[in-house]
Amino acid sequence: MGESREEEMKIVQPRCDKREYKRIVLHNSLEVLLISDPHTDKHGGCTNAYTGSKDTNFHFEVNSDAFEEALDRSRQSLTFLFITFHSDVVQFLLGRLYIISIHFFALQKLTLMLLFRFAQFFISPLMSPDATMREIKAVDSEHQKNLLSDAWRMSQLNKHLSSVDHPYHKFNTGSWDTLEVRPRANGVDTREELLKFYKEYYSANLMQLVVYGKDSLDNTERLVESKFQHIPNTDRKPHSFPGQPCTSDQLQILVRAVPIKDGHKLRVAWPITPGIRYYREGPCKYVGHLIGHEAEGSLFYVLKTLGWATGLSAGESDWTAEYSFFKVIIDLTDAGHDHMQDVVGLLFKYIQLLQSSGVCEWIFNELAAVCETSFHYQEKCPPIDYVENISSNMKLYPPRDWLSRSSLPSTFNPSTIQMFLHELTPDNVRIFWESKKFEGKTDSIEQWYGTAYCLEKTSGLVIQQWMSAAADEHLHLPAPNVFIPTDLSIKDLKEKVTCPILLRTSSYSRLWFKPDTMFFNPKAYVKIDFHCPNARDSPKSEVLTDIFTRLLMDYLNEYAYYAEVAGLHYGVYHTNSGFEVTVFGYNHKLKNLLDVVVDKVVKFEVKPDRFAFIKQPYHQAMYYCSLILQDHLWPWMEQLDVLPHLDADSLSKFIPSMLSKAYLECYVAGNITHGEAESTIEQIERAFFKGPNPVSQPLFPSQHLTNRVVKLHKGKNYCYAAKGLNSSDENSALVHYIQVHQDDYVANVKLQLIALIAKQPAYHQLRSVEQLGYIVALLNRSESGVHGLQFIIQSTAKGPRDIDSRVEAFLTKFESELRQLSEDEFKKNVGSLIDTKLEKHKNLREECRFFWKEISDGTFKFDRNDAEVAALKQLTQQELVDFFDEFVKIGANRKKNLSIWVYGSAHSSEQEVDHSSAEPSQFVHIDDIFAFKRSQPLYGSFKGAQNLAKL
């Protein structure tokens, strides 16, 4: 029996969601969702325009703190927003997407003027010629960055090898060639095409709007009606593209492709019926859950045991309401590459097992229970993300499912699931096999990314032969999941603490505790930082510790994967002081998982067969910057030298030594009591430090580890230059770092305010106007409590020294802008920074990350935001200018600057010239990083045994 119209319109929302929702339709047929959240710090909006074209489709996203300021200058265009105010997310995708999303957010109260200006982008956009050209260049800059991304390259190869008559085949990002050179050669004006596109598709009946704010629903409804009802409704019908993108000619194919990165990968895909047509029955979720499972008996478990795979994922991909693909992606080892046919054979054997076993209702019910718990106790995300996600759903789902989408399978229909399983056949398959071993053995080149490949037809008979020849392994369905929580009650925590408290100290550990008094979710968070001096006393120790954490994650997977499925997440990671264990999720079964992790650490044994498989441009600039500044950081070059000489026996001998001396820094938070937190850590102490043969001994006072940072000399410009590691990468990179001060509330807010005021002008000047590159960022940098500013730029247009000179030119220009800043603009920026600091944590993990940084840095300033807000309220404009003149201004006596120049292949010839032509008074060149570090003073550390005594 079908649902009534009223039931279909009633929005299903999570049980823990206190927000209010209301759907309205304006007179112009614009569909709107209003969200009232009295507890939010931000307001936001997102508009979708549902469009289609067989040649080009666009997806826009705009996100900027400076949105209102932008609109004060000019009601330019959608393109103008791209160019001037790209701060977090910008996509300009051409070819596949049919939804245009434009969203904004503001820290201030929603105003008539703000909504009026936002609405004008849909009522009368200008799309100026200059702005259009700047965005074409920006799109090309992003494309240049993506040329060396295997994910982009293989995605386009999939499209390239589909039907030329289907939109899926199109090049989906755009470049200078497609947006400027070819149109101009054909007498086409790209700006005119944009305007035609607007006129053809920007119709209110094809749009959805989401508005999120503190105001009541009634007040927001009046604002929205007054401003958005003027968007024209031309009663356009959305384009549709029925049919799959692949004909029989593009099925039963085996494609060998050459990737950029080393390694081997299999991508196996089938065109399928779009899962969204049966989303309440969850067929793709069911099938993806089983094929992608990683526990004992699963496909991945068997491949990993055989030494053939290091990763596997499965699920629906590249889907629309009219076509879709199901994909299985397998990361192969060298041995797995050699056994490709066996791997594919085992994949089809597992699919055959699922087809013959029948659809299991208990598995569906278990999956539905996990999905329901996940939906009803989901963490709150930033409003800007929330409205964008919802607006993307509004055209695809009825109103009742705008929030839940396909995440709540509720109707068990085995025939639907079997239908999907029977679409995964050898007759319907496309196999993409990636490896550098195919270099020189291909015969074709993909047009847009230059990917070398060759294609051959395969057949169902051939794959049946692979299945018959594959190893006879014991593949079977997963066992029932013991980690699914059943107790989701909220504990009655009497204390209303706002900061972590030091609950317990001993010679073995220190426990920080923060009960959840804000989110009221049945979740907890545990982090244990193992300080092990022997883990970092040499490059060899560093590498072995890293291998240990990777192997530990590998060993845990077959059992703890069930926990991951049930919403319990864990991680074991290598740190500068040893390693850390993090467990997060529903508190009911969290301790069970933590016990498993601790037991694996205490009883760690090296499996030689697994050891072998684990040992396998601008990031480079950032790495060199950290290597120069951090006192105790082993260079990766030395670690690589050590790696070939290590074996399983090396690790077996090292682990007892690493764990022999340890100190545990612990943080427990969430829906958990004092007593539970203390007993958890006491049990871990017993496992490591007590008993007849303890694994660990407590540290001596002198062994407590500290992280110290090199203190650069005042008035010096240091420079380190290096060639890019990838000889085929044309991109050069710059990190321009200005070291300023050690942690201090007043100095912190001055530096943060300068970064806030300069961020948008820097992006506009260096990326939009000068077109230096797609990656352009101005950020605050904090390293063990030492604060500074850094510019990060990656470019094919100019070499790193030229980029550095443009950064200095910008700082000179910004100096005058800062001095000319009006009192109102100064107050507005101060207010914006205050609003950011007063913004509430959205969820438990976000809160925990904030407090853990204070603990890990040793600063323990848990009230930092309140203290810095107080400092901001006392700050004057002249004090800010004086601070800039003293520490940031070009030529300032107290300025400390470090530039990292990484030369890509397009500028490699410039490196020697730049070094020899630089005036000695201009730069202090660092030729030997370690000799330099030994000659420099260090900042004092906030961490160490002294702090333990104080607390």
C-alpha cells in the first residue's frame, strides 16, 4: 500500500536532532527547505539548479567568509564568485553532473540585504568578461594539477571507453583548450555560451533552496518569500539521458593502463540498474557490504592471506537516476599483479557464492540496524556542509527522505537484491588493470590526460576459466556482528564540566577526562599516546615503529572490521614520540574493542608473510619546512636507506625494546563515567606494567620526551632549495614561512587577525589576478606551540623564486591596505574572528581534537578561545599595525623568514641560476639541513617532566 501524500511530505529526522524543518513552495515553483537551529553559530543557504545538456553541465559551489563584502563591491556573477572568493571548495565540472549548487554562509544574522544579494545571482547575473576569463584560467590551473592524479586519469579513461553518444563520455573538468582555444577557433564566445546556459536552465521550477539559521521558521519563511519569488520560472523540463553509457562494444573488455604512481590496481565495473530506484530496499548497500567485507571468509581476507591484495572496496559509483555502475577496486601486491586472473576468478566466485546462497534476511536486518543507529545518532556537521548535502538530495528523493537519502534500508525484498546480484556477470563486466609494468606495451592514448592503455575483448567463457583455475579457498558469508550496540542510553552525568580534568596520575600514565555535557550522544572517545623513547632514537627505530603500527592495523582488521561496520572506529598511528591508539564510537561496546587492540599490542607477534607486504610537490615543500624547524625529526632519505636491510626478525627483536620503557598520556571523553574512565586506564596499566613479566617499565624523569622547534634568527631570510621528487611533474612549489612567537594569547590573536584580513586579498591577487597556480593558501602555522604564517603555492606558471618574489610583493601591497583599513572594517574582522572562536564544537570528535591538541602540545590552555576572545576585545587597530611592522612587514628588523623552493621539471634549469644570482644579503641559503639545525638555538618546550610535577 502506497504512502499518503502527507506521509511523503513529513520529513524524517534523526531522533537526536533538535532542529526544526519546514518545506514550502513559492509562487514561482521554487521548492524551499527552511531549517531553524537556535543553537547554531552560522547561517547558510544553498541553491540547486537542476540542469542538463548533452554537451556541458556545470556544478558550482561557493563558500566564503567574505561573501557579504563581495556583494558590496559588485553584483558580478556566479563566475565572479569563483574567481574572487574561492576559499574552501570550488568545482567547475563539465560533462556529467546535472545539479548546480551555489551556497553561502555568514556568521552574522541573516538579513534582508544578504538574502536579496544572494537571490540576485539567480535573477540577473552579469558574468563579466574579465571574471569569465579569470575562471577559465583557474579551471585550467586545476586541470594541470589533476594531470598527475591517477584517480582523475582513470575516471576519464572509464568515460573515454564508453559510448560517444552518451553524456558520460564527455571530458568532465574543462581546460584552457576546451574553454578558450577550441571555442575561439570555432568562433564561439564562452561568455555568451554561459549566458545562454543561464537563460536556458536557470528556471525556478528546476531549483531547490535550503536556508539554515537561528531565526524561527516563520521569520525565515517571510524573508525567503520576499527575495526569492522573483527568480524567473520559465517552466523548463530537465533533460534526461535514459540508458546505460556502455553498449555491448564497451562491455567484456580488459584494459591495461599505465598509472603515474607505482603499484598495481584492479578496477572491476558493471553497468547496473540505478540503486536509487530501490533505495528503501538497499540492494547496492547489501551487495557492497558483503563484497567489501574484510573479516575472515571474505574475498579481501582470502586475497590478503594469499598475499595478493592490500585493500579492497566495493559499491555503487558514478550513479544518477538513469544509469549507474557497481565497482570493485582492489589494490594488488606484486604477487597479486602476477595472479590477476586468479584475483578476478575469486571475485566472481564470491559473487557466485552470494547468488547461490540466497539473500539472507538476518544480514539485511543487521545492516538495517547499523544504518538506523548511524542515522539517528549522527554527529552534527557544519551548517555549510549540511545545507549543501540536503540541497543535493532534494531533486532525487521525496521530502520525507531529504535528510536520510538512501541511508535507511527498511524493506526486505530478496528478489530486488537478487536482481542486482545477477547484473554482476562476466558478460557485463569492464576490467581496468593498472600497472607501470605495462609501460611500452600499450597502443593507445586517452585524449585529455594522456593515459597510455591498450584494450582487448574478453568473454564470459574466459572468466569462467579463470574461476575454475582460481585457488579453492574457503569463501563464506560473515558471522553475526557482536559489536552492534543495543544500549544507546545517555548516562546521567552530574558534573557540568566544560574542560578536561586531570583525573588520575601515576608513574605509568596520566588520565585526562571530559564527560559529555553538550552533545548527549551515546558515544565515547579514548586516545592513548604511548611515549616510547626507544621508538625514535634512530632512523631504523623510526621505520620499525612505523611498520609496527601498520602491521598492527593489518592484524586487527579481520576481527575489528566488524566493529568498524557497527560504528566503532579505531586507529593505531606512528607519532613523533612513539605511537598512539584511538578508539571512538558507541560507548556500549567500545571497551570490548579497546581490549582487543591493547591485547594485540601486548602480545604482538610478527608474521613474516605480512611483513613483506607492509614494507612497501607541495607536500614535499611542507616536509622540508618541518624537517628544518623540528628538532627531532629523522629525514625520510635516511629512513629509505635503512628500509631494504630490515626483515621480520628485525621487527621481532625491536618491539620488546620499544615497549620496554613507556609512559601513557590518556584522554577519555563522552558518554562515560569517572569510574569507567579510571577502570579502563587501570586495566591498560595492568596489561603493560604489572604481572609477573611486565611488558613495560615506567620512564625515568630524564626520558620524558619533548618536541622543540628551531628558533630562527631575527632579520634573516633563510632559503632551502630542492628538485621535485617526480621528474615528470612540472609543478614547482613554495612554502614561505614567517616565524613569529611562542604561544601567547595576545600575540596569537594579532597573528590570526592578520591572516584573516590578508587571506582573501592574497587568494585574489596571487591566484585570481596573477594566476600563479590552483593551490594558493595563506594559513596560520602552529608547531609545538610556536606560531607563524605560511604561504603555500604550487605552480606550473613560475619557478619557486619568482613565486617567492610575488609573495613579497603582495606583503608590500597588503601593508598599505592594512594601514588604510577603516575602523568599521577593522571592527568587522575582529568580530568575525571572535565569532569563529565562540563557535561551538559541532560534535564530540571535534571537541576532543581541540582539547587533545592542548594536551599533546603541553600548553593545557583549555580555555584558550575565551581567553583569546578577551584579548581581541582589548586589541586596537594601531597595535595590530605595530605587530605587523615588527614581525611580518618586508624588511622588519625582527622578521624571521624561511622559504622552501621545490623545482618542478618545468623550472629545473632555474635552480642553479637562482642560487648563484641571489645576493648574500637577501638570502641565507641552507645547503645542509642538519648542520644548520645543530647551529641554531631552540625554543623551550611546553612538554616534559617539569609539567608533570606542576600538575
